[in-house]
Amino acid sequence: MTPSATGTGVSGEGFQPPARVVMIGAGQLARMTYQAAVDYGVALHVLATSADDPAVTAGAALSLGAYDRVGDLVAAAGHGDVLTFDHELVPPAHLRTLEDMGHVLQPNASALAFAQDKLHARRLLGGVGRLPVPMPAFAPAGTADDIAAFAVTHGWPVVAKARGGGYDGRGVHVLAGPDDARRLLPGSPGTAEPEWVVEEHLDISAELAILVARRPSGQFVSYPPVGTRQEDGMCRELVMPADVPAEVAGEATRLAESIVAGIDATGICAIELFWVADGRLLLNELALRPHNSGHATIEACVTSQFHQHLRAVLDWPLGPTTLVRPAAATVNLVGGAQGVDYAVRLPGALGVPGAHVHLYAKASRPGRKVGHVTALGASTEEALDTARTAAAILTEP
Amino acid sequence: MTPSATGTGVSGEGFQPPARVVMIGAGQLARMTYQAAVDYGVALHVLATSADDPAVTAGAALSLGAYDRVGDLVAAAGHGDVLTFDHELVPPAHLRTLEDMGHVLQPNASALAFAQDKLHARRLLGGVGRLPVPMPAFAPAGTADDIAAFAVTHGWPVVAKARGGGYDGRGVHVLAGPDDARRLLPGSPGTAEPEWVVEEHLDISAELAILVARRPSGQFVSYPPVGTRQEDGMCRELVMPADVPAEVAGEATRLAESIVAGIDATGICAIELFWVADGRLLLNELALRPHNSGHATIEACVTSQFHQHLRAVLDWPLGPTTLVRPAAATVNLVGGAQGVDYAVRLPGALGVPGAHVHLYAKASRPGRKVGHVTALGASTEEALDTARTAAAILTEP
């Protein structure tokens, strides 16, 4: 219970915070969660790898340490009553250790495993588990031969995904044939645990993300489906609501809710789905934390995903998820050019009426998400047009 | 340019903030301005009297010091390119000193004088100045005899207001007759500068606040008029838009805009007006800073008053002020009971669908504003009902 040396964690003199939450990780998701915590007077303490991390520069109290060192996790956990996460990289054994010590993890270690290990998620959700969740055909892959064997049944190309640790397109490869497979996995056959999942290549009509918030006591709410557009495997643009027929939106929401309840997840959960040309809705992957696909909720919904995450992990009543305007869009700012001068770019972008700019206080680097722009509108086209215009001013070379 | 020892002011490794702003004062207005600064990656440095001040516990970098010590002001001013304020208590001579040293004050010292000194504002705006602003009959008052002389013309009761320093009803007295006047000003007649303004007592139909944001380069925007309801001189409830005829709203807005431009104010300005039973619109007082009457803009308008204040003082493009829903209401949380347990009260209040709760991390004390609740709705009645219900849960004994 030692107070942080570098921040009081929104606890003023004589003020008792309504709750004390610890978040492992201090990136932009923790930054925006912290902004919501300030509204509620909730003390949010983060485990950060650097005092320059986005949540720390926003003001969160911190422990400095590594998410893969159990001692650092335990030290951070002592600063709150509930432990939650801005990424899924904490080793499962450490999560179990924290639970064995009596710390309250939201979501719990068993649920987090579904976000940490794609093979685990595919195996347990794909029919052998409690829920018959529709998903792409898949197989574990330790060698190029495993991939080739899968392709005999499902044809080339195939998609190879690292079981864990991948994000923003890292760890995902489309393989056109056996040569690609050998380049990815040049090693000879062994008996080691397969580190990859190979999946059928799909003809995708749309990618959807369903945000569901769920409390430990079981209450849950869902947001309007989000349509996502990827580029180089990284999410670039999002619209809310997604441009899909109402029955697809409804089925996607029911599927997402059944997954979240089925794995006993808590907090905000992002269930990413493929809507395939043949009409099927298939599970892509899931994240059990505030998610890029929900950034528009800050301005567009009665309750932002960040406020909702705090409410959910604290088992507090959840808030309405309804849109305040008919549509919203978010465009991610992916840092290309070095040395972008925000003193010029930001006023330029704010000259676009209705553009809500969020900068994460991260230096620009190629391929790095450094912020986002959200806009609301009478239609997703209108909102997207506004957000794109402002985002272009902030990122163009 | 010494970096603060206790915060990096939203500037991460390798990230150059778009601007550096200093705010004098670190109360809830600075706290919410800081939350907006985090969105923009703007470094906000505050001059705080305590590390427990609301803006500091939210994460703002700080200088510790007093707003009435010129050395402390100068030290804080070095942390930014623009200096602004969360109150009007800085001595005018110190403001002039800062300007003489080359610091950029937004608003400037001449404009601030209109918010600092009610007699100055009445005299300069009431016909002898540039603008013929309608206002209550008034006179300077140094003694009880001055007040009695005013009452000969205007009748009892009268209203006595301290020239400066008053807020939340402090420094405002309704005087029923000569005995009240003598109790307020028991001293004998002297030649000292009068410290009070005496005004006619009005039959008020409604109190309005018009928020106007103005840039140094002249661009300005106004928000929909706010209706305010006072209790013991402290603002308790606000609705947006105010429940007045369209022609009254229009006249109030034109009047507010002409005052703001006339005194060359910059940043967010709150012009408080009386709508009197005989139909006149009269200037009450003005504040040149983010203002309690604008808190609903956080959720209700495309651009919050706090984002807008930063944009305005930085001479950046101003944002749209339109409502995203037809109506909004804010209820202030005035701390009555000691030891309110927010761990119970806050979840209770969040169980009211659509209640947006903001706690300032201040200990509860009788008569102290410790937070506010905003709600949106199809009508101000609907919004007010939601906000009142949640506020009651947070404050009732």
C-alpha cells in the first residue's frame, strides 16, 4: 500500500477514492482508461515499463517494471483491489500465481487464455469446448509439412498465425504455397509444441468487432457492431454501426455475447468476426480489454468503453451503450513520417469541424499508432469523411 | 524551463507536445482542462497551492506556490508559452508585471479586470465605456450611508456585492433595510476606496449564462444559452438550452458576444445575465475562464468548453458548439455530509442510466462543490430528472 512516489493516483487530501484499480501495461489503452478513472475519482495505478509510457505521461500513478517478471506484477498488484490489463502478454503462469496469492484478476486467468493463445481459443471454442463457435478450418502447425498437409484438404493459399504475441498484423502471414511455408518454418519436424495455427484463407465481405462489457456478477451489455478496415494487418479505419444487414449485426452480437459469457470473461471484450462471402460469420480473434475498435465510443456512445471497462471490472452497474448520433467513424493515426510537428499539424486538423483528435504522446515512427481521430455524423460516410480529412493532415508526409 | 519533478506534463519520450500551457490555479476547472489537454497531447502545467489540488491529482505537472506571490507566478509562467487561469484572484499588479516581462496572458490583464472587479465592470460597461451594456442600477458603497442613499432612489431591499473575491454566493448580500446595511458595513464614513457595489433588487424570471469562446485573432463561437438555478447564491442546477423564448436567447447571445469582443477577452468566457420580469436582459457578472455553467458541454456538445478553452487561448481553430442531443442538464454535487463513502455512492449513482458522474477528488465539506452529474435527453426535463436522481444518491445524508 505504499503510495507511488510520482503521483497520488487521483486521491486528494481527505478524499477516499471509490475504488483502486491496477492496470498491467501503460500504453494508450491504459492512458484512456486513466482519463475515465479521473472522471470517477477512481485511483488507477499502472505497471509501466517506462515513465514515458502514454498512461504515465497522462498522470497515472505507476510502478516501473516488466509484465513478464512475477515480482514486478506482485508489487504493482498491491496498489489496488482489482487487477486488469491493457494487453494480453502476461505469462499465464504469472497470472495463476497472482490468483493463488488472492489477487482479483478481471478478467481471470482462464478467460485471458482465450486471448493469449489462438490455438487454445480455436480448440476450446471450436466444438470440443462448451460453445460450438463457428470459426475458420484450422490446424496446429509446428512445421512446413503440417502446413502443407492442411493445404491438401483446404487448398492454397492458407493463413499462418503465431499462437501468441502477435498484434497489428505481426505474426500473421498469407502463404501461397509450400515454398512460403518452408520460408516461414524452415526447421525440420520435431516433437515441440506447435507455435503456429494454420487456417483456411477466407473470402471476407466485412470484418466486424463486437464490444461486450460483462460484470463478474453476470450483467452484460453490447455496443453497436463496429466495422473495421485493415491495412497491412493493422486496423486503420472503423465505423459504428458497421455497414451490414440488421440480421448479420444481430447474429454477430448474439455470437459475441455467448462467447463472452461462455468463457466467463469480464471487463470490456472485443470479439472480432469475419463475415464471409458465403454468408457465414466466423470468429477471428478476441481481446479481453479496451480495444482499438471501441475508440469511437468516447464521443459516440452514452458510455465510453473506458468508463465501461472500469465499471465492469469493479462489478458496478454498466452504462447505456447507445449512440448519441446516428453514426461515428475513427481513423487511426499511424506514424509514418519522422518529426511530425504537431504544433502545426494539430491546429490544422482541428480546423476540420467535428474532428476529435486524440494524441497518445508517442513519438512518430513508421507503422506505430500514435493517436486517432473520431467524428460523428448523420451517416458513417459523413463521419468517415471528417475523420479521414483530419487524419490526413496529421499524418501525410 | 526546468521540468517538473512530479510529472512530465503529457510529454512522452521523443514526443514534442503541440503546445505548452500554464494555468494559474489547480481546482476542478484546471482538472477538467487538463483532461482535455491529455487528448491533444498539450503539456499543461499548473500553479497549485497543494499537491492535493484537483488538477494535480489528475496528473498535471505543477509548480507549488501562491497566486498572489509574483515570484511564484513568474516561476510557473516559465513552463509554458501561454498563461491562463482557473480563477480571477491574481492581483492585477502581478498580471501587469507578467505582461511587462513578455509573458502571453490569455485573457490579458485589461480584460481580466472586468471579471476581477465588479465596480470596474459596472462603471466601464455601463455607459461610460465603449459598450452600452444594460445592467442593474448600481452605486459604489464604502459605508452604510452610501447604501441608504442608494435605497432612497431605488427602494429596499438592495443587493450588496463585494467588488472582488466573491464566488459561490460569498460576498453577496440582500439587505432589507438600514439595519442590514449597518451590520454589513459598521464602520464610519471614510475616504477609502469603496469595497462594495450596491445594486437594485430585481424580480428575476431566469438567470442565463452564455459561454463564448474567443481567439486572440478575433474568431469567436457561442454555445446554446444555459439556464442556471442558484441556491444560497451557489449554482446548483443548469440546463442547456435554457428555457427562454428564442428571441431572448438570441438577444442574450448577441449581448454576450458584444461584451466579449468589446473587452477583448480571449479563451472561454461566461457571461451571466438576468432576464427580469419586465422583459429586460441585464448583465449580472462575467467570468473569463472555463465555468461551472459549461460543464454539460463535456458530454452534450461537439466541443467541450475545456477543449475549446485550450483552442482559444492557443489561437487554434475553434470547434463546433452544437448539442449532440436535444438537451442536457448538470447538477452540482455540493458536499454536505462528512465522510460520504463513494465506494457505495458512486456505483449507486451509476445505476441511473445515462448519469455522467464527475468527481473532483475533493473531501466532502458543507457547502463545497465536490463534483457534478450531467445527463443528456430528449428534453431538459428528462435530462434534469436523470441528473437529479444520480446527484441525490451521491449527496443525500
